[in-house]
Amino acid sequence: MQLPDSFYLGALDRVVERLGADGDDGLLVTHPADVAYLVGFCYAVTEHPVYLWIGADHDRFVLVPELDREYAEQQRIHAPVQTYFEYPGVTSPEEHLAGLLRRRGLGAGRIAYTSSVSVGTFDRLRAVLPEATWATSDVVAGLRLTKAPEEIELHRQAADICDSMLAAGRTYIEDAIAAAGELPREGEIARHVIGHGTDLVYQRYDRVVFTTKLAGGLVYAGPNAANPHGLPSSRRVQRGDTLILSLGAAVLSRFVESERTFVIGEPSAEQRRYFETARTAQHIGTEAMRVGRTCADVNAECLDVIRDAGFGEYLRHRQGHGIGVQNHEAPWVEDGDPTPLAAGMVLSSEPGVYVPGHGGYRISDTVLVTAEGPERLTTYPRSLEENVIAA
């Protein structure tokens, strides 16, 4: 399974257009997600660097360790493959890169680079290309803000898998309750739902590549659910708990997330208040995700629902973030991001209420911004009644 050639060629054309406008001789890309986005190369991230060069004259190459050469060629990526033998190497990867650029007459050129280049990498590059002029560029980040129709279809397919993972997690707990034995541990639930999502990807697609993972999840119950990014533990789910399934899946490295809060047994009045506050905030915040609204304005409208309910002290994070080749990427639906929303953006909408010593409440959907309004790509039920697990 691959995106069409037209997707990659179009993205590369837009990069070249921007390079010309900025007076740059080319762009150096190092982040695995950017490399995957621009030329379709997905690879295991290790100490071996990978460098993608896109020249203002449309010349391009990807420099990979020899151990990845055949794998890159098998992926039919949209750039010729160059190699270095090993890391750190008698001749370093950066020296190999410098040689390739000098042979193109660019040893003293103006080289743009993405802001994700680390300080250590940048120092090594300047050392091997001392006569070059360096300039940061946000061209790739700008391209990734909105998704092409082909990408949106991949997000839709991933959303179906992610919703199925939620259903699988619920069934797993219900089966344990029906068996009248011990309820599962958080870590056991996480293993089950991740396995379910991964199996679906391999069942549905005959050629699977990915940047970081196919499916993942955080599972936490009871007091542990008050930690928004807490890791699954050995704690067993108990009757009376709130349980957050925070799940994600990807198809061809296009991510989604779908998260729900369940209650094990009849909810208390306190649980109902917290749940309904989080659900209302998520509904209002999602409806606010419209073309032209800024991330900051949408976030404020959403989180004010929680503050107005008297639960501001239990806020721990923003409303959401962009989703694409990474499960967290720009734009950031937060007070500090003035980015206007545009059609084609894919965002999470996930406000939460986190009460120390008690539990947490979060509902997250992956939302597509369209000219007509927000569209939820994830559709698992959100109401409290539909997320009570009888016990």
C-alpha cells in the first residue's frame, strides 16, 4: 500500500518553489516523519543518521546507512538512494553528505534545514561544510499542517481500527466480569487492545510500513487515571473505577487517536458530574473547530466549560493537537498557538478532568476540519450511559 506518486511529487514541487522564493540552494531534512512525508521512506530510528537532500534544481537524494539500502529501494521511495557504510565510521555520515554536496557545487551554498535538526547534528554539519550558509526553514512543517485527500482517507481507515480497539478493550473487561474471576490489570488490557489493532492492520493491508508504531495505547484506572499520560501498571481494574482507554492507530503512518472513559459498575453522582463536564467540554470544543477560528480561541472556549463548572483546578492540559505522520504534531490547540484552522487539518479534541486520588475523565476524537464544519473521524459512542460496564 502506497500513496500515489502525485502526492510525493506535489510535495517536493512545493518545497522547491519555496526554496526558490527564499533564495536557498536546497533543504536538508533529518526527522524521520519529515522524510516519510516527503519521499515515503519509513525506517527504524537508530544511531545511524538519515539525511534527505532536496535541491532547488529538483535534484534530490536520501543518504542512508548501507544496512538500510536494500530496504529503502524495496520501498520505491521518491529519491535516489546514497549510502555510507557505518556509524560513526572512519569517514563520518556527515563527511559523506558534504562530499555529495560539494560534487554538486554546493560546498559554499545556502543550505536550509528544518528546525528538528539537533544541536549536535548541526555542529557536525557546520564542521564539514564550513563555507556553507545555513538558514532554518519551516516549509515542511507548513506543508504538513493540512492533509491531502489521499492522506485523509488513510486517517479514516485508521480511525475505524482505533474505534475497534476501544470495542475490543470493553469486551475484554466484560468477559472477565462474566467469568466471575479477577479483573484484568491495566497492562493486560493495553497488551490486548494493542494486539487487536496491530492484527487488524496486518489483516487489512498486504504491505505495512510505519514511522513509529501501528497501534498503541495507554490504559489507566481508578486513581491512576488522574495522570493524563500515566503508563499502564500492574494494578487490576476494580468495580467502581473510572477507566480511560487512550488508544491510537496508524495506516501508512497516518495516525488517529480515539479515547473514552468507562465506568466499571453504576456511576456515582460525583462520577456523573465529572464525566458530563468532560463530555460537554469535548462537544463544545469540537464544534468550535471551524475554518478561520484560531487554535487559541478554540482551546479557550473548550476549557472554559471545565472552569465554569468549578473544576478548573483539575485541568492538566490543552484541548488538543494536530495529528498526521506523527500522533502529536502542529498545530497545537492551546492558548499559545494563534494558528488559524484551515480545511484539511486533522486534530485531536481531548479535554480532560483529573482528580487526584479519585480518577480521570477524558474523551478524545480525531477531527477533520472541513469547509462545512468539523467531522469526527472516530465515532465510538461518547455518552456515559453507553460507556458504563455493568459489574
